[in-house]
Amino acid sequence: MSADTLVQQILDYDNRADPYPLYAELRRTPVARQHDGVYAVSTYWEILGLLHDPRISSDARNRDPLAGGPPLAEDDPNLPPSFIRLDPPEHDRVRRMVTRPFGPPVSPRRIHDMRGELAQMVSALIDGFDGKDRIDLVEDFAYPFPVKVISKLLGVPHEDEPLFHRWAEAIVAGLDFGTDQDPEERVRNAQQARIELGRYLAGLIEEHRRLPGDDMFSALATDRSADGQLSAIELIVTGVLLLIAGHETTVNLITNGMLTLLRNPDVLKRLRDDPALAPRLVEELLRFEPPVQFLPQRTCLADIDVAGTTIPKGSPIWLFLASGNRDPRRFHDPDRFTPERLDNQHLGFGSSIHYCFGAPLARLEAQLALTELARRLGDPQLVEDPPPYRSNPVLRGPRHLQLAFSGLAP
Ligand code: HEM
């Protein structure tokens, strides 16, 4: 079987529930050129090397239009890219400014201080299961929880949360190479949703500028640092990025987490007996079932040699994080879910300058959620295994996860 057809199979929805055997085959050719000009990189050390290589760009404007690859929603000529799609020095300037109200050194306590509030949100959502013996973990918990958290953090009014559902879905569908939908239409819809969400945010940010509260949008709209101030349009595209990242990734970590725990009941029991296991368990989940399976937006700025292959300047590169996480040359017994794994430098949050900005928040959300679900749900069971998956092969996770249980611990 050729490596080209392997990537097509990975994108194929029929393989969404278990792409891991395909990744194992893909790793036989660490750098595999596809028919459409994309270079697929699937082994741990090669991915890590490229993530740290300044000759690799995250900015789609560096792509050679003749080099091939499917169209990406970020190629929108009307909006500047958000910092996930910028290179240094622009990337570093914007990331530094957005970090000021979020983490060290200016706001070292921001996430720590949200812990109590996050725990309350988790409890309230689980209290809502009272009187039921079956839930859809996605609809009833794993989606609403991170949405509440990111809205609170940024300063989006609670009553506007439902507005985001449709926008967020359309925007991430822009990354969905797995559907039969016309790729141009998929990108157009994503761009339209981006514009609508941007318009909403422009109004919201203006309100926060006039009447600032204790939230990130207020801080970003009024802050002035050595780097100056974010422009209105930079603030809006950053807002879109944070809202989408907050909506579409942690839901999969929590859902993949519960699915994995229910498939490994001994680990579920250990977590129930010893909540201190949670931090390492979440790291192992990020390795074993990463919510971001691959990064399809990198471009080569020069001809570069990787594992005996020359990737020509201007070529699109796809970095298969989920495959690197299962590379036996890096991880012992990689297909086993081992929460006590010590040497666990997984690629679940990427690496280097674009390392996930929201990682401390996502970790805390998943740790609190899984610990409380394990503690409170009486004898939880999977109703359907495998569950139905979302179509997206990049942001991969179950669309629904039906759980049966008997009673709730207080
Ligand atoms: C389990 C949940 C999450 C996972 C698995 C995840 C994964 C990732 C990955 C793999 C990257 C690297 C992208 C690249 O190199 O191109 C990234 C970047 C990013 N993430 Fe997350 N993420 C998660 C949650 C969040 C949350 C909750 C936020 C917002 C608060 C967030 C905000 C960002 C931002 C802004 C970037 C871009 C960083 C940069 O370019 O410097 N993420 N994330």
C-alpha cells in the first residue's frame, strides 16, 4: 500500500474511530510526499525538529500557490492572520501582549484563581444529571463546560454563549478535509462565520473598553505595554482564535478522556480512589488520544532535508502529532494507556514558539472534570463503543458519548 493512500484513509470518516493502525503504517515513511504536493511527517523526532525549525512557517502567505495542498480557511485575504498563523517577530509581539492578562509574569495567578469557580461549574453540570440514568457526555457536560470557562475568562455574557455554537462549528469545518463538501464552499462558510463572529466581538470589545471588568477582553482593550497596544483588528482576530480554541479542543480532551477511562475500568477506579493521579493521567491522554491530531498549516521557507527526503521551498507540510505520540522509537509500549508514564514529552500541545497558549487552562479543566465524573457517577458504562465521531480529522473526537450510570454521589 502506498503512503499517499494512507493519508487519504486517515482523512476517510470510516477510519475516524481508530486511525492509529494507519499512523503506524504511515511512520514506515517518516516524510511522505502526497499526490497533491503535501508532505506528511509522522515520526516523533522529525515532527519535533520541524516544530523548532525557523525555516518552517505557520503563515499561509508563504505558501507557493503552485505547490498544491487543499485550500485553508486561514487564507482569507480580508483579515490579518491571528498569532497561531504568524511567524516571528510578529507572532512573538502579539503573543507577548495577549499573555499579559493570562499568565506569568504579569498575571501569574489568573488560572490558579479560577480553580474554585471551575470546580463549581463542574459540580453544577453534574448536579444536572440528577434523576437520570443516561446522559450524552458531550451535550450535557464536555461541550458546555469549556464554553462557560472561555466565555467567563474573556468576558462574553453568559446569554450570548449559544450564538457561538454555529459560528464555532462553521469555523472548524474549515479544517475538515474529511467531508464530501466542496472545499471552496467549506472555506467560504468558515470565512463568513469568522466575519460574523468578528463583527459580534467588535461590539463586545468596544463595550469592555468603555466599561472595563475583570476579564481578558477588558484588559486587552485597555492595556498598554512596551509593545504598545493591540490594534482593533488584531484584538478581534485574537478573540476569534481564543474563542474557537476554547470551544473545540477541550471538549474532545474530556470526552476522549472519559471514553478511555471507561475502556480501562481499572484506571477509572484508581482515579476515583486517588485524585492525585489526575495530572499525569491527563498528560497520558494528551499523548494517547490527542484532540489535535495533526497540524496542516505549515509551509517550508527553504529546501530542507528531513529523514533523507528534500522538502522543496513553498511546500505544505502536515505534522501528524497523534502519530508522533505513538512512535515506538520515542515511547515505550506506545499503544498502551499508561497514566503512570514518567517520561511523557508528548506533542499534544505542539512544541516551540506556538506551544499551546491555553495549555494550563485546558489541563486544569480536564483534571477537574475527569476527577469529579469518576467520583460522582455510579457504575458508569459506555452505551456504544465506538461512539459516533465528529467528521473533522484534525480536531478529532466523539460527536456524542452516551453513558449509562446508576446514581450520583453527592
Ligand atoms: C485540550 C485542549 C487543547 C489542545 C489539545 C490544544 C492544542 C494546541 C496545539 C497542538 C497548538 C499548536 C498549534 C501549532 O503549532 O500550529 C495550540 C496552539 C494554541 N492554543 Fe491550544 N489547545 C487546547 C486548548 C486551548 C485553549 C483552551 C485555548 C485558549 C484559552 C488555546 C489557545 C491556543 C492558542 C492561542 C494557540 C496558538 C499559540 C501560538 O501560536 O503561539 N488552546 N493548541
